[in-house]
Amino acid sequence: MHIPPYDNANQPIVDADHDLVPLNYFNIVKLKAGDTFDYRVEGYETCVVPATGTVTVSVAGETFAEIGNRGADVWDGEPEGVYVPSGAAVRITARTDTETFIAGAKYAEVLKPFAIRAADLDCVQYGSDDTKTHRKIKHILGAGHHDRVGRLLVSELFTVGAGGWSGFPSHKHDTDRLPDETRHDETYNFRFKPDYGSGLQMLQRVDNEPGDAYHIVNGSTVLIDKGYHPCCALPGYQMYYFTILGGLSQRSLKQYFQPTHAEQLHTIPGIMDMVAKFK
């Protein structure tokens, strides 16, 4: 499902118990310096990540100051965030004008909040210009946080260079059938540089049968409920997408690669390192 960009007035774009991706939660909050925003999502752990600007986050009796250091856009610096326990009351205070992502996953247990600073990111770069698959992933809540987080994985993905494919070889993760695959609902929010760039999100629900394709633009949100889902940017444009994964039975993601294209795993440099970072 593609949700074109719109003014969500700080209301959830993907609310709790969404019909397509009930394991995910997603909001974009835009604040002016000095403004505050309060929220609580029962039954969902969340992560506050400024797309731009700087915020202070107060949760569960703790205050995490000066979160976020990016200026003009998501390419201008490294991401930072705050992990918020399930159902906790949160106050976000804008230190500067800010656009802030709130990512969430369904999870009942209440854990402890913590901050993720730029030095804590787990980064991987793989692919190549020759294979049109060159990209960089910045894991905000990645494999290194398994002992502190329930079901939520949060990352930022960048195409490297101008144009190219991401999420290829095509894979899915819509069914719990270990050890081959896990059920993880997924939500993306896309950005392009320059911001008038655009791309394509594919969603092929059955191997070797036609699927759907969505024209994605700056600010597009895509919900991945079922099927194989590669995406690409037009030549000449850089693409970014904020990625939320929520697991049904475990946090570690097991991707099932589309049989038709699985041999491509052997053609893309470093791809198995990428797969390992989601485990």
C-alpha cells in the first residue's frame, strides 16, 4: 500500500492495529523550536528519531537531551534516537525546528528507555555500482540491541550514488515458518535528493506472477504486508528510506529470498553481511 505525502498534523500515519501492518506504528511530528508533543502508544514500543533538527525526550522519569544533529535533510549528519518502552508516556521538546519520526512495533513487555547516539550506530555498506545495488544502511535499533528491545528494528537506508536498486534480490518476510522465514510487518518513509526525485516500489505477492508497482516521491509512505518488495530510484537521484520492522514472534529478521532471483545473492558484493545485520 502506498500513502502519498500529506499533512498528517502530527497524527499517526500508521496507527496501532492497522489493518495491513498491525505490528507497526508510524508518526511524523513537525515542531517549531520550543514546542512540545506528548504521546503514548499502549502495547507498542517506539523509537523517537529526528529526521532533522534536535529534540529532548522525556520518558519514564528520564530525560535524554540534545537528540539529533541533522540540519537541512536526512543526508546532513547521522541519525540519533531514543528507545521508548511499551505504553510509556513521552514528551518531545523541540530544541530547534524539527521533523521527527516515531517508529513502533507491537510488544507487551515494558523495558527500559535509552538513547542511541551517532557513535552507537551499526552501519553496513554493500552492493556495487556495476550491479546497480550500491547502498548503505544505518541501523539505529539493530542486532546490537537484542537484549534491550522487544520486537522493533529501526534503520535508515541510502542508495549510494545516483539511481539504482534496493531490496534486491527480492525477498519477503510475511510468514512465521522458521528456520526459513519470520513474519515482520514493514513500513517505509522515502526521501529523495533533490527532493523532486522519485522512484518505484514493487510488491510482488506471488513468485513469477504480476504484482503491484507504486510511484514513490519525496515523503511517500509504503506499507509492506505481504510479498517480495524491491524498490529503485530514478537515475540521477539519491534515495533514502526510514525503515520500521516489527516481528510477530521474535525480533531477529529471517528474510526469504525469491527463488527466481536467489542466484543473484552470489553477484552482489557484501550482501550476506547486510543479511547478518538484521539477525
